[in-house]
Amino acid sequence: MASPLQLLTLIFIFISTTIVTAIDDSSFSMVPSSSSLPSILFQNHHTVEEVGFVVPTDVQQKALPILLSGRDCILHAQTGSGKTLTYLLSIFLVVNAQRSAVQALIVVPTRELGMQVTKVARMLAAKPTELGEEACCVMALLDGGLLRRHKSWLKAEPPTILVATLGSLCQMIDKQILKLDSMQVLVIDEVEFMFNSSKQVSSLRKLLISYSLRNNHQTIFASASIPQHRRFLSDYIQQKWTKDDVVHVHVNTVEPMPSRLMCGKNERHQTLVSLLQSDAPHSAIIFVSTQSEKSKKAGHSPPTTLLIELLKTSLPGCFDIIILKEDMNFKLRAASLFEMRKGRSYLLVVTDIAARGVDLPETSHIYNFDLPKTAVDYLHRAGRTCRKPFSSNKYYVTSIITSEERFVLQIFENEMMFQCTEVFL
């Protein structure tokens, strides 16, 4: 497996010869030359294919020079564009694995996203033994985990890099089990989602205020969608959550190009079945609206359950049909995701619970059986398909809409600057 040093070597060699033009009126114009980088980075220059990225993506090419200069940064790019690897690479260059203290904290909104980030970080943390260096310790402190066990670990040997959800993180800080005095890098992933969550915003503000008082720190915000990003940037500078010279790196590529399929009011179910038969996807996610409180009180079955029953009846034996429910416990959800990663054909029926953090890179088709509530949710749904560079397959996003819903999709198109093509069965 490739080490972070090998990864850094490849990417540094690539970006050290690249001139970076001004980004959002930033005065930063050129990356450090190779001679200014530690010589150890240029040893053991081997393939990094096992980690996934062989050459930097657009967001990595633009953001890495800025992050390596120590400046604060807002990474604004589509899901699957390589934001996670971007900030992890910069972290690995800063931290000292021989020092027993939390030096980098990555805050995530959901357990699923935390597991995904931790997996990539641990892949990078595996160092080749011939370098004789101590491996970097990465710990996941996530809601639903065994906090008693983590409590013992944190006291005995603090990790170098900590990936945490806010609930679990605040518990450990409040009990004075976790100390962040040595922290050099703070990453807030899916930042706009966390600030839109009433349960998380107060804790997040408290953390940012505390961290902003420290000297020699770096703050990184990452998100696929930041509505009104100029106001977002101004507010964060004003609150002193970022330095004045923070750089906004925005890679505005909306992929895949989505399509829409018109149907009558009572034809949605049959249209989906016909579409699945026509597309014959190897793996697909079908997004359904969340059950309303009124429907729950009336004792009706959730939309996901109704759709599962229809698919099993209409497509017997064609797919493994799997459901992720909101009230599913972590073990059952993890078991369902594990089954999907075995490589068999599957249809995953979900609400927007799976739109953030669930990593299924081989998913080739997304079907919006019901449109999401916002354009941001639409973007996150689309980001579940064939995530580069871990899959090179073609990918498709199809929304099944009635004539009355066309204007809603047009609003999403205008807000996120993409255009749907109309398809016919």
C-alpha cells in the first residue's frame, strides 16, 4: 500500500511545476518549488494506484499549494472530487507521528462520513517499513461508538489525527478527557450542513471560537455546496473563524449530467420499473421522500417500504433490494452497506439519509423517485454515483417527475448551474 510520503511525492512533483493563477482575488500565485520541500518526500517514489488518485484532481491541483502554504482554505467542490484526500495530504505533512497529542481534528456531521474519512486517513497512515518511521495514529470518535473504550484510548495514547462527530467530541471535551492544546489543523467537513443543523450549530460555534484564539493554527472548511458563498466567506472572516487571507477554492463542475423523465401522476411506480428494465443497472440508488408526520400518525407504511414491495414483485430475482431506514441502528446499517460492497448487483432504496457520507463508489445509477426538497440535497444525491477515481464507469442521474414538478427541477438547475436533458422510454 502507498504511504502518505509516496502520495505527497507524486502530487508535489506535479504541482511544483504548476503556476497557480489567482483564486478569488487571492495574491497567492505560485506553489513552493521542489527544493523547498523536505528531501524525504522524494524518496520511495512508487505507484499510488492502491489509494486511488494517480494524478491530482482539479480541486487538489488548486487547493494543495494554498494548504501547504499554511493558509486557511474553503474547499468547495462536488462530492467525489477528492476534497477528503486534499485536506488529508496537507495534514500528513504538518503532523508529527512521534508526538503523543491530537494535532489534527476533522469534524464530520454523520457517522457514515466519519467512517469514510477515517478509512482514507488510515490508508494514508500506513508507512513503508523501510523508512523506519512510526505510523501515524488515526482514531474515529463517532456517535454510536464505544465511548468507554475511546475514553481509555484517549487517556493512554492520544491519536495524531482524530475524526469525530460533534456529539461524541463535545462529550470528551466537557469531561476533560480530550485535550486539543496541541492541535494545528481543524477541518470542518460538510460545513454548510452542520451550520444548518440546529442540534450541531451551537457546539460548532463554541469549538470554532475556542480554536480561533490559538496561534499558528490552520482552519479548513469543506463542502460540496455553499449557497451564497461570498457572504459565507465574509461572515467567517468577521467571526474570526478564519484568517483574513482565507482562500475560497471553488471547482464548479457538476457531474454527471442529469436527465429527467416525465410521467403521469399515477404512473410513477410503473415508470421506475420500466426504467430499471431498460437501463439494467449493475448497482443503483433510488431516492424516496421521507414519510411525513401526518402519514406516520395515520399509520401508513413509509414510502420506502411500499416501493420495496413493488420492486420485489415487479423484478423478482433481478437485484438484491436493500433498504436503509432512518431509525435503523448503526450495526444493521453497517451490515447492509457491507453486503452492497461485495460486488453483487443491488438496488438501494433510501431517503436522503444516504446522500451524505455513505461511500458506494461503484453505484452507476441514481434515480430520484421523488425530488429532494432543496438543490443542495439534489447535488449530494448525484454525488453518490461512480465516484472518481475509484470507478471509471459511466454514471447516470435520472429524476422521475410529473409536469407539475418540472418547475421545481428548473429551480434546482438555475441554482446549481446545470441543465437536465429529457429522456424517453
